Amino acid sequence: MDQINPIIKTDYPDPDVIRVGHTYYMVSTTMHFFPGGVILRSYDLVHWEIVTYVFRRLDSTPAQCLEGEQNIYGRGMWAASLRFHEGRFYICFSAYDTGRTYLFTANQAEGPWERHDVQGVYHHGSLFFDHGKTYIIWGMNQIHMTEMNEELTAPKKNGLCRILIEEQADVYLGYEGSHFYRIHDKYYLFVIHWPKYGMARRTQACFLSDHLEGEFKGGDIFDDDIGFYNQGVAQGGIVSTPKGEWFGILFQDHGAVGRIPVLVPVTWDHDWPVFGDCKKMPQHFDIESTRPDYEYKPLYASGFFTGKKDENGKPELINVWQWNHEPNDSLWWRTDNNGLAIKTGKISINLTQAVNTLTQRMMYPVSSAEVTLDVSELQNGDYAGICALQGCYGLVGVTRATGCYYLVMWSRRMEDTSLSDLSLDCMPGMECYRVPIEGDSVSLKIKADFRDMKDMAEFYYKQNNQWNLAGNQHLVFKLDHFTGCRYGLFLYSTSNTGGTAVFHDFKYYNGEQL
């Protein structure tokens, strides 16, 4: 089978991958989005679908719930480790808003997942089970190994605790993103870093030792951008097929659409892993499916609901949807005609503080989304519509002022800040377009184009059965949100709470048919 990278054309960063029998599973970072800790499933390492999420809520802190002007953008759940050991699944990660480490366990990937709290914070930690003992390999610049107690809740008293490697080179980013394995009775540490030498891009490195307490030797093993703007392919796990072939799933920065998984064949040369063909990505390679006739569910969807109810009795959303932060379930519901209703419960300074913004990932290279919005229950000062959600966001929607409705386009642009500025969420953005509208509903659309790093969104509204351009927005991946841009359906109040917006007929188009 010919392979085309990237294998998943949207934002699934920090992948860790395992195989259980004939099924592959992947976990990916979900940051501030809820539910969080997404688990995907595949039978060929190329096509993937969502299985479930590990948690619906974490600690329900004021920031996780977007209370006042608090938020957890760019923090929350990072870089999980996924393992299967003695018939049980394990997922471990740290959250950078609470400064805590969480361990979730389950008998099957579909859940239910049971939460355990772990003492300490283990940056990009990798769980490792070996000869009846459990370790976490973690850190940045210095990569540590910490032996855990039997319950995996804290470091083991007098257990093994050591530094495996330490960054010595001149780098933009030191060693991190640990993935640790025992293969061929040897111990392998995979990490990434971003050196200033060579092509000065993220690279994959590997270190090898015969013993856990021995010296780990190694260095860079994969340095390739597969022809995409010097964006290095790096960080992720490796996995074997039932026939004993090996592959790595790493990720690559793709601009505003986010960090996208890439599949790399792995061979072995005297116990050393060789990524790709002579350390470069081959254009074509073969891999067998363990279920060749299986039909995967897309990683995007039109519509909102499955027709079922979740464990709390709420209408069950199609699993590609995530809330921007922890939702307030009392302020959203399914209408009688299968629409999504959102009600405001606080005053918000701008879009990013809007509670119950419902999101889907944008797809590379192009995609679009449209929705019909009922504005009959908006209050003065309310804003509702569809947005391209990131720090430098754009939106098209409707606001109500002195009893009249206006179609507006708002933008918060890159030139207002620096690439590393984390203070964007205090900035309101600016109104770029306004026209009065009549009637209680309007259709809205966003087109997103990520081809050749164009990273542009166009915002439309329908009038007299014609789509009209309200404006555009240059999209930028920044560290303030640290996620790829998403479509979001939103409502927020600037004057009085209690207004309601109802969304109908959401449609997602992936590819050239926009």
C-alpha cells in the first residue's frame, strides 16, 4: 500500500502509540479542550478514528471553567504516555494549569477510565514497565528516570532515580518528549530536540543502553522535513506490527492547522533503529492492514448529536466535537428540531472567554464549515456565530444593539502582538465589518486554506441565496493556545447575561469541494 504523509491531516500532536493484538491505539494532547485525552484506533497505522476520551473533566477549577477572565489556554493536558500492561491500559500525563500528574487506567480502551493522582510533575513522561517494576522517564534538557511505587502514585522510597542523558549542544529546544522501551533486551530512549546546528529544525534522537543503570549512548537518528518548509518530523512513539515490522508515529508542525502525525518505517541495524530510508522519509512504503475491509469513521462530522444520551443524561455529541474549556452543562441543550442551543451565564471580554464554545479541528490542506444561526433570543450586547478559534482569531456572526441585528466580522490579528506573546486573551480584537440584517436567522460560513502555509480563513454570510464575503483572517500557530486552529460555534454577552443562540444544520466540508 502506498503511503501519503501526513497520515492524519489535522492537529493530533505528541502521539504515543501501542498495539494490542491486531489493533493499534494512539493518544494525543488535547490541552484546554474538553473532553480531553483523545484515544484513536487503527488497524493499519494509516487510517484512524476516535475511540473515546479519557476524561470528561479534570479538577473543575475556575480557570478550567473559564470563570471571570481566567483560562487554561496552552496549558491543561500535555504529552500523554499510553501503555498496555498485564491486561490493563494506562495513560499518564501532567497538566500545566494545575501542576499535577494524572494516571488513568482501564480494562479496555473504550473505558471506563479510572483516575489516580500521582505525586510530582513529570514533563513529557513515558511510563515503562520492566521486570515487575514501573518507571517514569521524563524531563527537558535533563532526562530523568524515576522508579514508582507499586500503586504508581509516588516515587518509590529508595527506588532507582537517575539522569539518563543531558543536553550538551547549542539548541533552541533541549531534549524532551521521552518515549522509552525495552527491545531486543536493550533499553531505548527516544527524544526530540531543536539544535541550532545543521538545518536548525526539530530532530528525532535515540539513546541506547544494555542496562537501566548503564550509560545511554546515541544521538540524532532522523532529520527530515519531507519537503515542508524546514519543519522537522519528530517526537512520538514506535510500534511493531503482528509480523514484526516496526514503524514510528511522529508529528510535524504545519503552520496554523497545527501539528500533524506522520508515519515513518523503522528498521534495525545492529540493534540501532533506522528511521526511513537512510534517515530520510521514503515517498512510498508498504504496510498491511489487520482488518482490510474495515470502514473508519471520519475525524470530522456534520451535525451535532448521535441520538443517544451520555452518562449524565445530556444529549451525546458526535465524538469529533470538543468544548473549548470545561462546559457548563446547565447552559446548553438540544432543541426539539435537533439544534444546539447555548445560553450565556457571564459577561465576557471577548470570544476566547466565551463558555460553551463547541469546536472541531480544521483539516489540511483545505476545509470549510457552515451553520444556520437563530438569533431571535439574543440580548443587546450579545455576539453569536462561527469562529476560527485561536489566539489570533476571526469570527463572523450576529450582534444585537438597541433591538436591531447586525452581521459583523471581528478579527484579532498577528500584528497586534509577537509570536511568543501570551497576553492575547486580554485583547478584545477589532470589528472589521458590519451591516444590518433583518429576520431571525442567518447562514454563516468559514473557508480555511492551509496550502503552502497560506494559513488564511475567509468569513461569509448568506443573503438573497448568495454567499457574501465579510472579511478574512491570517491564521497563526502561537504558543498562547498551542493548538491548531478550529471551527467554533460561540455565544457571549458583553452587557447582560441570559441571551440564547440556536445553531442548526452544521455542515463540514473537507477537501476541494468547498
